[in-house]
Amino acid sequence: MTDTDGSRALRAEIRGWFEQVLAAEVCLDRVPGCALTEEQDFAERRRYAGVLTRDGWAGLAWPREWGGRGGGYRERLVFAEEAARADAPDPLNRLGVDIIGPAIDVLCTDEQKRRFLPPILRGEAIWCQGFSEPGAGSDLSALSTRAERVPGGWRINGQKVWTSFGQYADCCVVLARTDPTVRPHAGISAFAVPMDAPGVEERPIRQMTGGSDFCEVFLTDVHVADADLLGAEGDGWKFAMTALGFERSINFLARQVRLTRNVSDLVVQIRANATRVPSRAKERVVGIHARAMALQAVVEANMAALDAGGVPGVETNASKVFWSETYQGMTDLGAELELTVPGFGDGLGAAWTSSYLAGRATTIYAGTSEIQRNIIAERGLGLPR
Ligand SMILES: Cc1cc2nc3c(=O)[nH]c(=O)nc-3n(C[C@H](O)[C@H](O)[C@H](O)COP(=O)(O)OP(=O)(O)OC[C@H]3O[C@@H](n4cnc5c(N)ncnc54)[C@H](O)[C@@H]3O)c2cc1C
């Protein structure tokens, strides 16, 4: 991104901070002697969230009222670029800081903001998102988890699936049907459910990467107080759409910025193995590089529009599709070279092959590519269903 005077100073400050703090205080699994198990990695990422808060970087764009720095998207973009440059880990409370916290700020009562927001920013409360169910993913409004009124609150029964970080989270936004008599979107409410409440059970799902980043969550007669209904009764759909808007705009920023860094790494590796890499692969990396550059320009334009008061629209759906498909093109090529060109990726421990496996999910989470294309066609281009 081209810097203004203000962002140049901020960039220098952030770069200095990463140089001083990251290596000294955060154990990174790529550092020799620092290989982490999955649980240690999650613990380390939780600790990293605390380090970001301690030094004032966690809430760069959060309102000052809730402990943030009151910055805008440009500041976030600078931070994301410097984090990618420093190869910083993903803080564990990313869902809370980027998606759920901002949705709470828009839709909840002052009492709830005071109760929920500061612990998210301090990295003390890790939140997860209990939206999808076995019978309700793309068609989220078909969800069947139900919440019935009981004295002093609600009783929730049902099952969630693909709940990212559910087994490490302290609290979950659970979407549940509170009124089965109205149209499906209108009868859903959102609840803050503590993960240690009686009746909540998580079962981690083992993925083909070998890790288990997400889990199933079973809810059996879980009691939730009235004070933990997020927004008004029937506002669950609004909560989900607000959260997904933040997911595809703010939350994807870091991933989109990191793609540019990953593509540069691939180019460097191809250059280092130039005589052994087939020319067809070199042609492919040129195309991937061009797409990454185009995405960077789109992201900067989207961010400038949001800073000028715009709301996330179909352009964020388009950049999500473009990012995920470019990411997969990059990992397809990296893994292919790692597996077929002797010496390619030496010292990286099959990093491309593992990114290839993890990258299959990018065209699914936060709405599949097919659903994104439907939205772009209908809302962006005005095409009939
Ligand atoms: C890594 C990962 C993390 C996730 N984290 C979370 C999380 O934290 N919380 C959460 O609630 N969910 C999470 N999800 C779930 C995710 O939101 C869903 O997987 C996604 O919305 C798709 O739903 P589904 O899996 O039920 O697939 P389905 O909706 O059953 O879709 C199956 C296929 O049919 C296609 N399809 C469905 N409907 C249409 C249509 N109308 N037009 C064209 N094609 C269609 C889809 O594109 C897809 O290819 C996560 C998923 C992944 C992979």
C-alpha cells in the first residue's frame, strides 16, 4: 500500500515492535527448537493475543471506549502488512476481535458491550461462532437448534458443527430458533453461551491436515440467562449477517494481505530452483502473482471505501472468491513442485503440501464459492434467481 505521512510513521512503529517483541516473546513453531503440539500452539496464540493487547495493538480499529485505538481500515491494513512481513502467528481471539466483537458493538445493549467487549480485547475471552449445523450450512435459515423460554431465561437444545476453535473457546454465539411459527429468517435469535455451561459438550473433528481446528458442539438443556440474548428476540439473522459482513471485510484483510507474502515466497523458491522447475510452472506462477497484485489493489480500494463510511457490499463477496481461488492455485503449484522437484522446499518441512490440504477449506468457510457467486449474480448484477 502507498503510505501517507501518518501511515508511514505507524508502519515504522509497528515494524519496530515486531522486530523487538515477536522473536523475543512468542514461540513460533518454525523457529528451531520451538516445534509445538497443537495444544501448545493454541496456548501460544492465546498468549500472543495478550501480548498484542498489553502493547496496544489488539484493538487498532476498535472504539477507544472499549479499549481500542480508534483507528480505521487503513491502520488495519498497515498492521496486516507488517504482521505478514514479520510472519506473525494468528492470534487465537481473531474471531472475537474481528467478527463477533464488532457485531456486538453494532447490535447489543450498553450493558452487554461493557460485559463482553473488554475481555475479548484483552484476549481473556475467546469466542467461537455456533452458526452451522449438520442440516444447515449454506441454507443457514434452516437451522433446527431451538431455544424455549423458561423462568429467567432460555433452554437450548441442538447441535452445531464446524465450530472453529470451539474446544478452546470460552463463549459461543449460538443461533437458535425461538419462534417456529414465523418465516425461517425471522424466528432465529442469537445467544452468548459459556462453553463451560452444564449441557455443552464439544467433540473435536480430526481434519485431513492432521489437526483439529474445529469441532461439533452438542447443546442439551443448556440454560441461558435473559441477559445473554444478543440483541432483541428474533435478531439472530441480523446478528449472523452483520458478523459475516465483518468476516468477509475486516477478517479477510489479513488473509488477503498474507497471500501476497506467500506468493512472493513461492517466486523466491522457484527462482532458487530455476533450472529444475518446468517452464509451465513458471508461466503459472506469473499468473498467480498477477492475481495476487490485482487482489491487493481491490482490497485497498475496498478498505478506502469502508473508511469513507461505506458498508461491506458484494465487492467483499467477490474478493473472497478471488482470494480463495488464487490461494488454492498457489498451493496447488507449491505442493506439485514440492512433490515432483527434488530439493524444492528443502528445510520447509512439506509446508506447501500441508497448505494445499488446509487450503481446500478456503472455498467453503465464510460461505462457499457457489453461494458467493449466487450473491454476486443476484445482488451485484441484478440477475434473476
Ligand atoms: C475450515 C472451516 C471452518 C468453519 N468454521 C465455522 C465456524 O466457526 N462456525 C460455523 O458456524 N460454521 C463454520 N464453518 C461451516 C461453513 O460455514 C459451512 O461449511 C458452509 O457454510 C457450507 O455449508 P455446508 O458445509 O453445510 O455445505 P452445504 O450447504 O451442504 O453445501 C454443499 C455443496 O452444495 C453447494 N450449494 C448449497 N446450496 C447451494 C445453492 N443454493 N446454489 C449452489 N450451490 C449450492 C455448496 O456450495 C457446496 O458445494 C466452517 C467450515 C470450514 C470448512
